[in-house]
Amino acid sequence: MTSKGVAKKMKTASVVMAAAVAAIAGGPAQGAEGEEGGSSWGEDFSFNLSGYARGWLGVNLQNQPELEAIDKDSKGKLSMVRGSLLLDADAKTGPVKWKAIGRADREHKTSYLNDLERLRTTNGTAVGGHSSSILDNYNNTELREFWAEMAFGERTTVKIGKQQLVWGESDFFHAMDLVHGYDLSWHLYFEPENEEWRKPLTLISTKIRVPEADGMLAAYVRPGWDRCEDIGNTYDIKGGRWFFQPYRGFDLSAVTDKDCDHPDGDRDDLTGGVRWSGEAYGLSYSLAWLTTFSADPVANSSFKPYKKAPSGSVFDLIHPRVDVFGATVSGYSGTLDAVLSAEMAYTEDQPFNIGTGAFLAPRVPGNVGIGLGGVKKKNTLTTMLRIDKDLNFQGLFGTSRPSFSSIQLFNTQVLGFDRDDDLVRLFAFGTPLTEHNTILTAFTTLNYANDTINPGFAIGFDLTHGGGFAIPSLSLTLSDAWLARIEADIFWSGNKSNKVQFSDQSSQLFGYFDNASQLVFRLTRQF
């Protein structure tokens, strides 16, 4: 089917779903059992307000080479003093369920953040950027979700408004969970709750239960009413604590804009997807297709524009459209006494930047280097294999019950890979893209005192390029209202790290996190 045909069908679906909007907004109220014996609006009303107040303290565990430019240390300094207030309102008016979630985030400018802000003056990016203060990276107030949901008959529900959809099985890296981008600007690694990172979108979604086939059909349409900042993943590119080494203190927004009106990635474009999930032969499975925006941006360079000249002085960040076809399967193995899962996502037209090597000293003559030589699309295949198992550590560690543990293996393969394409792993770095990128992760959680004391440990390795992470943690339930968490985010680069901006080095994934190890304290008051 052509892209025009897909768009036509999706527009038809949006018209059908829009009729449901009208029904929810102004249709006659009916009880769950129909007109006879159903509840009236006045009798079937409920409202509940909950939420939390949460605070974080982050401490640097390493010195960072960027601050040597102003003769400053960073080890032992507070990298984050953050507070959040979240309000979660649920209501029911007759047959309609409502949800609204708002969150306000505020940070204190620590001496370390002040040092990073001073670096922007040293490297010339203090002028022309999109933030007057480094705290603009982190302070935010938003209505995160606001939706209404209504059942039509016994099988179909329709939800309309700003919401989140989760399609996928993996935890650390996302193969199929691509409906939404993630806000990774304030704490790139690691918040336990994905819903706090995920960026909600304005959607019309539906679920249709098909008991005859032991399954459910889910579909959504995104009409294109979202803000530019809602599209794709958001990174700390304004020089803050989670910008990749060696760019901390470098405000990239001084030389670039985010373009959400690009011909190949216009936020006003209609997007959507369809997913079937079911059970067969003792297995749970799903099949999905979605058309969406590439999660990570690519650079539309002024040296070699892609379909449109950038407005930024050097390049624009764009999120071109992609089509993703995915499948998941999981089931219990009696032999291993474990749940085995697999996930696969075939992405059509994944965009990459061109131009390895240092800026203006490229490895391939005629290219610019550091990914500023244009955009080329490749199909990719991402696979995930996972085993979840309860391990009996009661005798060894004295836990109160078996400990949930998981091992996950991820691989992303670039199909039709050709080294002569001169593709880079990430713009602003000169490192060549490789055909395979393979990551192995594992985690376990121990449980004591009726699950009120929960030590945990997560670890990951880049099997292709070296480097990895380790996250020891301790979660405490202090009372019904108070929760605490302490964790260390520890990274090693495997000697694959940049030290100088725009240089020709070999930085790969965990080289981006070099010298970024943190100790994080979190305290939550639920209400």
C-alpha cells in the first residue's frame, strides 16, 4: 500500500473515531448495562485525587574534563537538587472515565550547574542559545495527560486526549515502544518509572476485545495537534549535566534549531498504528505496525541540506518519519521455570547522518565530518531476547521471598550495511556506525521485611564496542506515604570516548557517558 493510501485509510479512521469524540462530549449517558437499569449521571459519579511530592539529590562521582577549561573540579559536587509535584485526578461521569495528570518540576542552580553555565561563555555558546539559564533545561510545568474514555458495547473502548500507549516488552532499550518519545534531558540514566520519562501525545485510541480469537485489536491515530517539543526523544543538548562527553557546558542550541516543519518530519502529519495481541498454544504474542517519527533526531546540515535548508546556523535537528513492523512472543518454560520473551522490530527508512571523522577533517574526502554531510536512510532490524526468572536467594541472602531477575539481549542490525556509506553513530561525533550494535543487560531485586527493603542491581555491557554500566540501588518503604531510593549510576567507556569537541575519536554509546557516574537520592511523599 502506498503512503498516500495509508494516509487515506488513517484519515478515514480518524473520522470514525471523531464520531466517538462527539459521543463522549455530548452523547446521551447510558449505564454500563444499557438503557434499562443503567445508572444516571447523578448516581454514577466519582472523583479521586492523588499524587506525590518528590525530591532528588544527585552527586558527581567523577571529575569531568570539560571543567578543566575553567580550572574547576566536579567530583563530589551536587549535580542535581530537584523537586517535583504531581497531581493525578480520576473521575467518572456516567459512562465516561476521565484522567488528568499535571506535574511541576523545579531545580536549584548548584555550584556545579553554575560552572557548566560559565563554560558556555568560555566556548562562545552563551549567546544565541535557546535558554537564558541552564535551569531552562530542567524547570517545567505541564499537563501531562488529559483524556476521556468510554465503552461502546461490551467489546470496544475509545480514549481521546493526551495519553500514553505502551507497545513493547523491553526495559532498558526500546524496540517497539516507539509511539512516544522520551524526555531524557534531566536524568538520562535511570528512572524506574518509564511513564515519568515518556512524552504523552494527543491521540484517539481504541481497544476492541475479540474473545473468539483470544485476542485484542488496538489502534490509534495521532491527528498532529502536538507541540514541537513533544516529538521524538529530548536530550540535554544545552550543555547541562547529561549532555554527552565532551559537550557538557556546550549549548548546542546556539548553532542549531529543532525543525518540526521539515518535509520529511512535520509534526502536523497524521501518524498512527495498529496492534493485535493474543494468546495461542500457551504463548502470548503481538503483531504491530506504526508510522511515527524517528525517536532520535538527525542533523539537517547547512553544509549539505536534506530536502530543506536549515534555519540553524550549522544544522537543524529533525525527526524523519519511519514505518515500524514489530512482533513479540512470550511464554513460560517449565524446564527453566522461567518466562521467555522475544521482540523484533523492522524499521523502514531509519535516518542516519553521513560523515565520519573530525570536523573539516573527514575520513572520506568531500564529506564534512562529525555527521554534517547529509542524511541517508537504511532499514534496520532490532531484536530482543529476554528471560525472567524468580531466583531463590532465601538461603544465600536471607531474602523473604524469591527474587525477580531478568536478562535481556538487544541487537540492532543495519540492513544493507555498506561501510562506504560513511554513516556515523551519532551526529557531533565522528565515530563510524557499525552493522551490529549488541547490548547485554541483567538486573535482580532482593526483598526483605515484607518487601519494605529492596536492594537491587542492574548491569549492562556493550558487546560490540566495549563499555557498560552498573546500577546498585536500595528502595525503602518507610511508611504507607513515604518512599526512598538510593542508587549509583556507574559507567565505563571501554576506551571508546571523546575528550575534545568535534574531534576524530572513537566514542561509542558508553563513551558518551564517560566521567558521568552519579550517586542519586530520591524521597517521595505519596498522597
